[in-house]
Amino acid sequence: MESQVGKMAQQCMTVAIADLNASASHINHSLKLILHPRNSMGQPLKALSSAVELLENEQVEALIGPQTSEEAELLGELGDRVPLISFSASSPFLSREKCPNFIRMTTNDNSQVGAIAALVQKFGWRELVIIHEDSSYGNGIVPDLLLAIDEGNARVAHRTAIPPQARDIYVEAQLYKLMALSANIFIVHMSASLASRFFVKVNELGMMSTGYGWIVTDGIINELPVMDQSVLDSMQGVIGIRPYIPSSERLHNFSLHWRNNSFTNQHHRIPEVNVYCLWAYDSVWALAKAVYHLGPTTSMQKNDSANKLAHLAAFPSRRTGSDLVRTILRGKFTGLSGEIQLKNGQLQQPLAFEIVNVVRRVKRIGFWTQWNGITQGLNGSSVATQSPSLRKMGSIGWPGSSSAVPKGKQVMRKTGKRMRIAVPVKPGFKELVGVELDPETNTTIVTGFCIDVFKAAIDLLPYEVKFDFIPFPNSTTGNHYEDLIYHVYLQHYDAAVGDLTITANRSSYVDFTMPFTEAGVAMIVPVETTQSTSMWIFLQPLKVDLWLAIGAFFVFTGCVVWTVEHIDNSGFKGALARQIGTVVWYSFSTLVFPQWEKLISNSSKVVVIVWLFVVLILTSSYTANLSSMLTVRQLEYLPKGESVGVPFGSPVNQPVLINSSKETSFPLLQTVEDYANALREGSQNGGVAAIIDELPYVKLFLSKYSAQYTMVEPLYNNTNGFGFAFPKGSPLVPDISASIAKLREDGKLYLIGQNWFKDHYLFPDQDSATEVARLDLYRFRGLFLITGITSTVALIASYKFRKKKSTVKQHEKTFLLNKNKLSSPQMMQISTYIAVLICGNMPGTLKLLGIFPAVR
């Protein structure tokens, strides 16, 4: 009762009993609840002795309010005789399996680990420290919290347990140990009494400053309103979790009544209702509803034994003890704290947790729900809103009055050391890695594509990493990169950055990040530009099947046009030889100039329009392919016995490109110019006919010498690209890999390459085609299909029209010859038939109607 929570809980239970006794909704008005308060003085044994005294002397029917988990655990020995209800003992170690009559009218500590893990994941923290009280209450949450953090791809770097009665000097010593760690994000789970002393020391040692992050559990946040102002001042920038209590009219009225009648001590006035107070109030109501449901019970005989503890097992069980527990567990009602429904002997997990920030006051910045994660608001049903615009939290004030999210860890920050990053020194390929000495300042300048990628990846990390580039001189043994990897393995360096190829052998000594360049091996060969001298080159753009198809359709299109036009069009009439010439002439002349013959039929016009479109496509394709064939870049294929160069020290080993070519290693192939000189001299003059190397080197070489050399497409892949090397087990490896993936997704990796290689990015699309493909019929089958269908439809339509026209003329002639021999009905039938046949033949129709007015 010396604690603020104890004082508030006692007053809330007194108010609850008064409200119950004054309520008109009681089932049995003869039942009255009487409160018998006892002070445990924060000592579990004192709580046990007080409980025994209540059972013996007062013959109580229920025990409410073991305030701590340790008290509740000890009183569990009595819980199988009377209901044991706690509104503040939240340790997961307490369960109905150990004490069947234990009822938890508060949330289980494990219910908030999901919210804590979501905060860690949201801010991108990967390494944390857990600080908890070394007690049943403090240790209970640790297993589930570790599991939740691990599932969020974070790591607990250290765990510190502080006894609840620890002296300040012990707390200070533990904080000094934590300051030496690289991690600077802390999760704190302890009782409010220990937390009030702990955070004062944290603030005194400067650990509540910029760069640190603190998350506290609901056990601390729930008691912030009753803590001294000095403690609140020491916790500025802390983020916490607490259960969400939905607002209601009943709660509002209770809060007004509480403010008007709240007690005052020597220091300050209690400004608001504590959540434990609400749970204490609801505990009384839950018990009362169960008692009213069961009705009165018989009294218990007193035990006259002087030694209460010795006769603890002799207490007879209440007739309604277990029945009362079962009735309480089945109860469901709306209390001050919201919907009260017990599950597995404890209050079910709240619909949401509030995320609060201590900045001069406790400010709510968001919510967390099991279904929607972190949100900024809730709808009327206390369900997290789904709007994407609310996926962000409110503004957060971090320790040190900073608005920037702490980065999570600062590698070697506490010891004053910086990471030593080894960089290979070599004469060539400065665009990848270049190390130069500034003569004026006598400082080393490290530049290059690989260096910029590493810096960009470091900048994306959610924590600060300070480093220095240390040049690694060229090895005299010839295994420059192998020596560098081995020095990282011996931890002479904290990492190696450069054009380091990822191989299986090297991975057995160090850990590589994911590659940031293209993987594979290719061969550089010379090319020569030749002009074709063949007299039949004009036939080569098209294959034979396409030539034959074009000729056949020329003739077919001409025949279709002639068939449609020759009856009515004088331009297509005449002798047989003239008509054949017209067919051929008209069709082939569409290639070069307009036709003089005028078309009459609409069908033939459609056929010619479609054919002209086909001719346009064919001539354009022919012209483009012929132009490409006139000047061709050809590979100089390697004859048997030619030398193939492999740069000395390259991870490319035993290439199988040309079975009978000799593989030669050239120690002098170290720069782009060395590559060009060796290829220019050729195999006969001491050079090489081709060079095999990794794709980044090959494409960097071709970005400068693409006119004289080309790349044979990679025939196999026995390398994995470039990566950054770290000692085994380094926590930076997964983080740097994630940063590289982010750079690639955002396109920043491409922009870095453009900055170094201008128009020749490290991975250009090198045109290595050595032969222009001839066009075949298969590629143009769609065009021929269209013109063929069009011509066939026009031909069929023309044939049907001519047949119908011939029939109409024959009937007209017969009718005109026999019109005087027919009766009027016969004339009517025949004229009607003719009129139907000559539908569309307007001149014939008018002629008939003019002769026979009666028909008209």
C-alpha cells in the first residue's frame, strides 16, 4: 500500500463495491461485498501470511490483488481453495496449470512482444540489447521476445538481468558494460520501482542522448503517470507499449469522479486513472457477478491453530471455491477497461496496443494490432485503419531531442576504433579500383566503381559505420588477391573492398556479400571489317523460299486483278498475248512506279492496296538487309594451335573454349593497354589470339576498344561476380547484401556505373553478331496470308456477281420476247421474279418498270 498503484487499486476497489451495492441491477440484493484490505509491504512472505490470516479469521471467499508476480506465485499455494484474482501480475510463468484457481485480470506480458518486434522491424534495427529485471516478472517475457525479434531478422547482441533490489552502484556498473557494446538500441522490461532508479542512472551516464534508442514495456508505461517528475525528465525520447483502453461514457464519468475525489500526498496530485485501477475495478465486478449468480454460501469453521502456516493444508475447501472460479471464467461483460472476457484463465489480448512517446508528456504516436501491424489510427470498431496514408506513425522525439531515427549500432564506436578496410593496389583498371597518393597532402585517395558501391551500401545501413581505406600493396608472390583474402581471414583487416571475385575457395576463409557485378567468363577476339565482292550479293538478303513466294504472289495478284477487270475494263482486253503481258506488267510494275491502267471494280482496288502494302514491307526489309551485308564485321576465328591468354592470378581456371588451342598465362596483362597490345601483336608475334577473363574486365576493355575487338558470348560460368569480403560471422554481411540489393532495385547501381563509365556502362550490350541473317518466308508468312485471303475473297465475289448478272440478262431477254403471250397473273409472277434477280441492277429495273406500268 506504500506504492501509488496499491493506493489507487484499493480506492478503485472501494468505489467498485460502493457502485455494486448501490446498483439497482443486482439479482440478489441481500448479498453484500465486504473488502478486507491487507498491506503486503511488497514482500511475498508478508502477502502469504496476510492471506492465511484472512482465510482463518475473516473467512474470506476470494483473494484479490497480489500486486507482483512473485506474490501471486507464492499465493498460488492457496489458490486451489479460494479464487485468486490478480489485476497486475502479468508474468507468463503464472498459469492455471500450476494454480487452477488463479485468474489473471490483466494482460499477459507475452501479448506485447509482437508490437515490440514490429517497432524493431519498422525502424530497421538489426542489433539490440535486452535489459530485464532478474525476477519471475522480468524473466517471463524473455523467451517469446527473443523468438519474435529473431523472426524479424534482428539479433539480440546482449542480455542484461538486474535484480529488483540492486543498488545504484550495481546498476551503474551494468550500464558501463552496455556502453562498451556496439549496439545502442535497448529494450527494457522491469518493474516501475526499478525502472525509476534505472533511467535516472541512464540519463546521468549520457545514454539518453542522440544516437540511442529505448523501448520499454507496458509495466513501465502504465505507471508513468504516478512516477516522479525527475524520472520522467530522465526518460525523454523513450518509446513504449501499453494496452489500448477504448473510450466510453462510463469510463468518462468514472474519470471525472476520480479527478474530483482523487487523494493527495505530499508531492503531487494523481492526475488520471491508472490502467491497473481500471482492472482492479473490473475484478471486483467480475467476482460480484459470479457471486450473485451462485447465491450465498455456508460459512467456514475457524481453525484455532496458532501456527497458520503449519496448518495451511488443513483448510477445508470452500463449497463454492471451484464453482466460483468456473463462474468467473464464464462471465462476459463490459467493464471500465472494455470488454471483459477471460480465456485460459486470463484476460484476452486487447484489440490493440498503443505506441507512446515520452516527450515532456506521454504522447500517443500510433497503434499496433495483430492483423494490421503498426498504424496511426483506429476506426470506430477499435480496428486498425487500412488506409495506406495511415501506415506511418506520428512524429517521434528521440533521445537528445533528435528527430532522426537512431541507426541501431555504431561499429567500434565505443572503443574509438574505426574499421580498417583493405583495398587492393594494382596498376590497371582504375575505373574499378584506383589507389593514388596525393603528393600535396601525402594522403591516400581511393576511388573507383567498387569503392562508390561500397560507400553507397554503407549509407543505406540503418546504423553508422566508420571506416578507413587501407591500401594493400601488390604481392610479390603473384597471388595478390589470395593474400588479401587471407589477411582478412586473420582479421588483420576488418573487411576487403575492390574487384574481389567470389569463389568457393575464398568463401571458406571469409564471408562475401552478394555480388554487385555480372557473373561469368568471356573471350575477347579481334574483328575485321570486310566488304563483300560477290556479284550475286543482291540475291543474298532473301532466302530461296521467300524469293519463290514473292514471285508466285506477283503472278497471282496480277491474275486476280485481270479476272476482276477484263470483262468491263477495256485496258485489260485484247489479244491473248496482250492480256498475258498486262497481267505480268501490272503486277511487277508495283515495285517501282504507278500503274497506268485504271481500275473500275472496287474489289480489284482493295486487292491492289493490300498488295502495295506488302510490297512496301518487303522492299524496306530487303534494302535494310542488303545494306548490312555490304559491310560486315567478321570474327577472326582461332585456328588450331593459337594461344589464348589468361591474365596472371585470375580466378579463371581450365577454360574449355577451344579444344585444341593452347592456353597461355601472361603476367604482363594487367592493364587495358596490355590487353590491346597482346591482341594486336597476335599469337605469331609473341602475343595472343584471344584473351579469356571475367565479364567486368572484358566489358570494361570493350568500352574502349569496341571497334577492333568483340566478345564471344560466355560459354560457361565458373565465377560469381565481385563481392565485398568480411571475416567469418561478421554481422555486416547480410546488411551490406541487403543494401546492394536495394541499390540494384532502385537503379542507383546503374547510375554509379554511368558515373564511372559514361556512355560505356560496365555491362553494355556488346554487338557480337558476325553474320547478317537472311530473311525467309516464315518471318513474312503473316503478310502473304493477308494478301492471299484478300485476293481470294475478291476473286470469289467477282465470280458470283458475274454469274448473277448473266442470269438476269437471260431472264430479261426471255420476258421481252414473250410478253405478248402471257396473261396478267403470269406477267406479275415473272416480273416479280426478275425484279428479285436484278436487285442491285438499277438500269434493268427501271427498264422493266417503264414497259409495264401495271407492274409498277
